[in-house]
Amino acid sequence: MSDTTTGDVATEAQEEAPEVDEVRQGWLGTLTEALGDAVVGSHVAPGRGLWVRVSRDSWFDAAEAAKDLLGCTLFDFLSAIDWMPSPWGRYEDSSVDVGIKPFDPSASFATGVAGGDTRFQVFCHLANVRGRDGQRADVIFKADLPDDDLRVRSLVPLFGGANWHERECWEMFGITFDGHPGLRHLYLPGEFEGYPLRKDFPLLARLVKPWPGIVDVEPMPGEPAAAEDAEGGANGDGEQS
Amino acid sequence: MTVTERQQRAYVDAQAADARVNVELETDEGMTLNIGPQHPATHGTLRVVAKLDGEQVVWADVVAGYMHRGYEKLAEVRTFPQVTTLVNRIDWLGSFANEVPFILAAEQLMEIEAPARARHIRTILFEMARVANITLFLGDLGAQLGAVTPVFYAFRDREHVLDQIEAVTGGRFHPNFDRIGGLKDDLPKGWIADTKAVMERIRSFCDQVEELLFGNEIFEARTRGVGVVPAEVALSYGLTGASIRGSGVDWDLRRDGGVIGLAHGDVDWKVWTHPDGDCFARCWVRLQETREATKIVDQLCDGLPGGPIMAKVPRIIKVPEGEAYVETENPLGAMGYYVVSRGDLGPFRVKIRSASFSNVSILPWLLRGVYVPDIITILASLYFILGDIDR
């Protein structure tokens, strides 16, 4: 971004966030007590969020515990993450793949907060709506899914709203939800092959036509072609027009 | 570049299959009624399939996906500043509001906070997006129920709001104005006075609509007691925004969400709820919300702090590794972005939680047992934008 960054507004003006977020630790304590060993990882970002990673078998129980014990009756969303780095790179710097980190199929995947051992994780966000007077609580659950058995228990009996989210997750990632009343395609046509949000599914529109953003950095007439400045090219589009 | 033949074939097949319809209609006794995809009540291309017994719906399903654009996939091949261009197009009537939660999530990961002036202007534009969006809803609501006049009033007065948004951002519909660490530009000269005049105009539009519609006997007859959503059902379906406040749940992320980076906490306003949970309640709450939004804009314009509009951000934006989920109260309801960054120029994964998706997912439950004309009332009162369902 080429915006003039005027003034010296200190970005670190806000005081150090307290290292311990007692409220969220409290929620975590409640959930750990209820679920026992099923909690395999957790992460508290003070003032921002609580992540709880549970074993796949207790995915449903975890959501139920949050609903009953923390009052998280609002089903916010459910989705999945594919932690494999994209073998197609990020497309944007060149007509051929130039990933920031070249793809190495044998490398282990880095996973995000609260850890993870598998390529696929499902996650969902539940919140309570006690509003001004009560104590707000919200929690993000994650669960690892082994590659050879991408299935997890459906949350539809607990939250009606999980229906569409699980259908979307099923067609985008190929994750089966046991007990779902009807896993049908939501967005994609019925004959669609493949799981588009998996990292190994190529974005074909980008492969057949190079990213138009790179046209912006072609050299001025009479000027020798400048060295490919990957980052400058990538940055070019955000500003203009 | 090696694309396996199978994948290419799958792509071609998918393109061909796009042309076909993707739901199998069961055919037994009773009549199947298709509403949409090209129906004015669908704000885009949503199809509602209803199986009827006489005039009553016995089963209904929603077919979405006619406008699925795959923003979650596209965001993975964009840089962070480029993503706002995409997400602008999710809820196209309140575009600026779409950018805000994404930018806030990126700011959270980078541990940047926008300066006070940027936060205020951001909130002003955020609320103006809401005014522009809901103004159209109020007018369109009349059109759905057979009253033609309000829609002209709505388009007339919304235009002034869009003019003000255009004066700042250069775009009527797709501002693409929010930046990580602040805003692209400051307000133009004379803008504040004009805006306050426009807000006055919107308030008088609200009065007009209230008189024309909400006091109207036919309107009441068609909306009162129709499409009742109890609070616990609304919550389990993840309804948010006016749809949940119309069910009596006092929940507004502007007040309760603890969102850092917006200035709603600095002004005085009220969260309206209605206990009934029917179509009337949802529409009424939206009317009050429009009024509150104009008040928020007025107060923020009065108390606009000076100073810079951008925090210090690097020219090349690389977002540190981490995950953040930020949700704000958008015109249609709660909208959030779950952003996973791997320390790259672009996000590793973006999960877009859009309000209409959850709000509309209740339709199969809600439409069961209603009469045919009420389908349109219910669709109108839930108020969705198709881009916000399909993303």
C-alpha cells in the first residue's frame, strides 16, 4: 500500500494486553472439566478468542457441553481447513507457479492455533447472546480428521443451522457428517467432481489465464525490463482504479 | 503447469452441469411450485421450491448456488489488500460494511490499531452502508406486499446516501476504501454538513414509511403473526441482525461484540428489539435501526477527532502467522471473517461467515405450513442479499 502514512501514531500505544485472560481461562476450565481427556489442545488469545481442540469422537459432546454449560446457543458457523500448502502456489506473481514456499509433499504441515496433527480440521464457532447484562462467551472448536476417514458426527441434532454449513463443508472439503439428514450439494451442481476448497484443487481460471494484476508492472518504453519484483507486482492492484 | 486431465475434464463437466438444475423434484401427489430463481423477492437468483397441498406449503427447500463465486478460494490467491475488492461484492447494497471485519481481522493479526479519526470515519461509512441497505429494504418491502409508492421514495432518498458515500470513496456501490491501518483518504470538504442534511432526509423517509406502511391495515394484516420464529429456534439456526432482534433477543455486536476498530462505543444509541418474532417485528426493528444509524452518523460527524487517517503500516503488507476471527454487526446481520495467515502476502484460508446464509437456512423450517402469499412476505422480511448467501 503506497498510502502516505502520516503522523506518528504509535501502533503500540495500547497498553500490553494482560497475559492471562481469566474469563476465557474460566470457559476453558469449564469445558475441560466436562470433556476430560477429549480436550487435546487449546489456545487463549487474551481478549480475542478461545480455541479448543477436541478429539474427533467428542466433537458432538464438546458442542453440547458448550451449549449447556456456557450457554452458547447461537450457532455461528462451521467449516474446515485444509492445512496442506497449495501445490499450485499462489499464482499471482507469474504465469507459472511461484509459491512463496515451494511445495514439498513430504514436509509436515504447519497447523494453526491449538495445534493439529492432520491435514484436515473442522472448526466451528458457538456463542452465547446474553447481551449487556450477562457474561458473553464464545468458543471456537477444532477437531482433527484423519485423511483416510474424513467423517465426524453431525451437529444438526443440536443446532438446526448446522445443516447448511455441513452441506457446504461436505461439498467443498469432502468431509462426511454422520447423522446429517441429507448431505446434498448446496452450491455446486450435482455432477461436480472434486472438492474445490481443498488445496490440491487448482483454481483453473487462474491457471489458464495469468493474473491480470501483473500487467501493471511492465517496463516503460525504452527502459530495460526491470527485475521481477514479485512483491511490487503483487501489491499493485490494491490501490488503483 | 501441469493440470491433470481428470481435473480438466471435471472442470468442463462442471461447467456443463451448471446449465442444468441441481435438485431432483420428487413427484407425487400435490403441486410443486417454483419461486425464482428470477423472482423479485429473491434479491438475486435464489430458488425456492415449495410443495403445496392446496394453498398450504407442506415442504419447502431452498436452492442456492446460482451466484456462487467462490470468494473463499479466490481470497487464497490474493494479497491482503486485494481481498477487499472481492468481499465488497458479497452484500452489494452495503458494500463498505463487508470490508470492515476483514480489515479488522488483518489488523488484529498485525497488531495494528487504526487512529481515532480513521475509526470514526470508518464507523460513519459503516453506518451509512447500513442506511443505504435498509432504506432499500423498507421500500422494497412495500413492493413485495403490493404497495408501489415506498419503493420510489426509497430509491429517491437512498441515492443521496450513495452520493455521500461516492463523494468520499469514489464508488457508489463498491467503495474498496478500507485499508489495513486506517482508510484510503480523508473526508472531502463540506461533506459533514451535506451528510447531516442527508441523514435528516432519511429520518423523514423513515417517518413516511412508517405512516405509509407500518400503520397500514393491509400491511399489518399480512405481516402480523406470519412467519413466527421463536428465539431458541432463531439461535439454533444462527440468525443474526434484525432477524434475531425481531425475536426478542437483545443482541447486537456493535454493543456486545467487543469489536476493536470501530467507534460505536463512543456514541449514544439504542438497540431495538421486538418480542413477537413475526414478519412485522423484523421489519419494524429494521425501521428503528435505520433511525438509530442516522443518529450514530450525526453524533460521529459532530465529534470527529483530528489527526491522521492511517496508522504506520509497511508498504508491503505481510500479515504475521496466526488466526483471527472478527465479526461485526453488518446491515444484514453478523458478518465475520476467519482469517488464517501463514506469514505470507495473502491469507492462507478465509472463512466468510455471512449473515444471509444463516438467515436463509431457516426457510425450510419456517415455510412449512404457511400459505402461498405468505412465502413472499417471509422472504421479504428475512431480508437477504443473494451475494451474501452464495459468496
